[in-house]
Amino acid sequence: MKVRVSLLLVFATVVAIVAGCCTTRTVSYKTVVYEPVYKPLEEIRSGVKVESPRELKNPGKIWVFGDYLFIVERGEGVHIIDNSNPRAPQFVSFVTIPGNGDIAVRYNILYADSYIDLVAFDISDPKNPRVVKRVEGIFPNPLDRSGTYLDSKKGLLVEWIEKDTTISYTYTDCGDNSPVYVDKRGFEGGVDLGSLSDNSSGRAGQPSSTGKTGKGGSMARFALYQNYLYSVDMSDLQTFDISTPEDPKPWAKVNVGWNIETIFPYGDKLFIGSQTGMFIYDAAVPWNPTYIGQFSHARGCDPVVAEGKFAYVTLRTGTRCQGNLNQLDILDISNLTAPVLLKTYPMQGPAGLGVDGNILMICDGIAGLKVFDIRDPFNIQLLNWQSGIQTYDVIMLNKYAIMIGNDGLFQYDYSDPKNLVLLSKIPIKK
């Protein structure tokens, strides 16, 4: 288990046992204990099922394919929505996928992670998706987490449960300012609460123009290019051959770095965001992506999008990402081997972003959705600001935008970016 010790000493019980000059004391602390929860792999893998539609509760990643929207319900599965009329989207079904965080769609195959597995679904009938293949254990570190999660006896570590408790330890004070610690759990030299990790770490318009692979948001850990699916976990870029879409085959794994967060395909290039920089890989030979260059920045959460000779990177603070920056960086990527920072713009807490020609949309957290004219990277202009909503990620599709956040799914017509037209909203179930 993991233990966080409160700085407040709740009470101390002193038990005096006089033996010469020594006194044995017992001290108790109020603490918060994080207990690991494990589930057998068989239970997780048998948990995939198709259910009737449900309301949005905790939405995450999004994908657009043809007339359909796919929205991840964090850790639980995927909402399938008929969006043939963006003014009146209709829930079709919900696919329960334990531990799901990311998705991608090629032709009529939905790819989804399920903790350490990759699962492929045939969605030819969106009301009744069916599993066509499962690649077991391909993500030894679940995509958006790190650490050892699989225990051969207990199963997979799926979450941490927080509990209040009191922990006591005893020591013998002999009056020489060098008390000998004797903890009730049996180790000497002091109470090393930080070592109680149980050998684990971490925390528990019309869209039909999107083509045969559709499009994901900038926060994605999945990307598609030609006949290959790419995924990034905390350190690795993994390649799958999907020339037969219903039969994904693991092909190769490349170490990229550490604290990798997102992947964005642009042409035959892959832009990979990490907490300390942006990496660029060449996918001209799709089965063998190779390193081209990188741009390093201060620590912060880091999605990236690119178009033309520019890349747009947002940095934000967060408990996981640490750092103290909230900003937009605009990079010149004319020379992919050596991207150059052109200018930085302050933001509130930017997450996902999208670019379409001269228009850039930024999901600026609690500040809302911001729309910029980026024709001059040294002097971008605010065109529109949808405040009062909490935003996470956005997909831009030729004058049609889909935005997801803590307040739900919003669809906009941005034919006139100065006057966004709200087409529809799917609220969150509070």
C-alpha cells in the first residue's frame, strides 16, 4: 500500500516503562492510506460487452469516423453516437471496455486499449459491435500510466482506494538524543512510510469527409497512417500492422524517452508530445518510424498539432505533469531536425488544440475555448472566446468543430470564426 502521512500529530500516547534510564514511547499519526485494488485478468477480459446507450459522465478522448462520433468514458468504455445530423446527435450504443482510455477507427474496425491489451471491434453494425481480435499483454505499462501493474497471483492493479487510518510506532528513549526506533511492522531505524509501495507505482458541417480512418483529437495516444496503427505509452512508440484491419499484428517497439503523452500524425510525420519536449519521427517507411529531431521545453503537459511549416504546442500545469507554465508555443518546423521556438503566448491551463489553415482552437481548461487567427505567428489575434465552459480537446473538420470537456460535448460551425454557431450540446450527467 502507499501511505501519505499528515503533518498533524493527532495524538501521542506515552507508555513509560522504566528500565534503567530508558523509556518506551508509542506515537500515533493520522494518515491517508492508498490501498491497491487488483482484478484477475480473466475478469477484465470477460468484461467487454455491448450495452444500451448511457449518458456522458466522465468523457475523455474523441474520434470521428464517417457519420459517427466515438467518445471514451474514462476507464469504462466507448459511447457510439450517430452524428449524421450534428444538430441532433443520437446515442447508438455503449461498449464496455474495462480500463479503456484511447481509441482509433480504420474502415469499420475500432481499436481500443483495455489496460494492458489491445482490442479490435467490428463496428459494421454500430448497435452491435463485436470483438474480432485481442492482443494480450501488448501494453505492459497501460498507456496513460506507469509502473508495475501486473501481479502473477493477484492480477492487474486497476486503482488505488483512499482510506483514513491511524498508524502507530514505538521507540525507546534512553535520554541520549538517539532513540532506537522499533516499528510495530518490524523494521528498525525509523518509520519509512514511503517504502510501503507493495512493489507497485503510479495511480491507480458533416463529418463524413473524415475518410476511411477518421480523425482523433490532439490528446490521443493512438494514431493511424496508411496500414499502420501507432500507440505511445509513457516511454515507447509501438507499431501495429493493420493491413488486414480486423487482424492487428504487433510489429515493432521503439523507445522514445520518458513521460510521453500524445501522438499527432501529419503527413508522413509523427509529432510526439512529452512532459519535457516534442519529438518528431519520420513514418515515410510506415513500419519503421525513425527519429528526426526534437524541441525541448520546461516541464509541463504537452499535446502538439502541426500544419504547414508550424507546430503548436500547449504546456500546462497539473498534479501529474508538475511544472509551472501555462502557455502556447509556436514552433517553426521548416527544418524538422531542429525546430525553432518563434513565440510564446500565456494561457490559463491549455490542454487539447486543433488547427485548420489560419485558424487555431485551444481548449484552455476552465477559461473555455479560444479561437485565434494565426496567419502571423508573432502576433496571433483572438477571434472568438467561448468562456464559462471547461474544455479538454477539440477536432476541427473544415468549418466544423467537435469539442469535449467537463461540461459535455459541443459541436460548432466555424465558417465565420468570429461568430461560432453552436450546433448541439450533449451535457454531462451530474
